[in-house]
Amino acid sequence: MSETKAQIIAVAADDANGLNGQVGQHFGRCPAFVIVKTENEKIVSSQVAQNPGFINHTPGVVPQFIGSLGANVIIAGGMGPRAVDMFHSFGVDVATGVGGKVENVVLAYLKGEISGIIPCSHDHPESCGAH
């Protein structure tokens, strides 16, 4: 009997449209996260969770929140190195440098087409802490 491979993937989203929404380009300033449960490289369910740090972006809040949801992975357009380290401390892998429809990005991740970290460009220091 083969073993079921399950993951919970959190995707930073620019809207609350779930799998049909767009990937947020900065995880800390996105209004929502799409929480996607997968098994054997297929999406089995999804839900939208509001970003608890959307109004007051405070370092550490989102990594702790995403970790508390049981996520194994977070996907976002961009993320600074300090945030990447915080996610790793909660056991959450990070994939960045992507954009487009949430569902398409998750499916690409599951196929191994998306991995790794592309650092945030910090062209918006008011929201990512870069100065």
C-alpha cells in the first residue's frame, strides 16, 4: 500500500477569491492567504484566511499564524530574508518569485516547477522593513 503524501500550502493572496485569486506580491501586506490542502500532488480542499497582520504589519505575526495553521509551505511573490528565516523557524518551507492565479501556482509547485527563494526587492520599504 502506498503512503499518502499530504501537505498544507499557504499562498499569499491579493484578494479573497480563493483558488481563483491572484498571488500576493508581498506576503506581509496581502489581505488574505489561501490555505490549500493537498494529497498525492492534488488539491483536495482550500479555504481563505484573513491576514492577521494586514492592517499593522508586524514582523513575526504572519509566520507564527501560518505555522499555527499547520502549513508546510508558504508561497508568495516576494519576501525578505528575515521573514524567510522566521518561516523556517516554524518549520514552513518558502517558495517565492511567483505570480498569477493561486490554483495554477499551487499546481506548478506540486509538479516541482516552483521552488526556492527569490528575495524581496525591497522597493516598498514601508511594508517589508527594508531601509
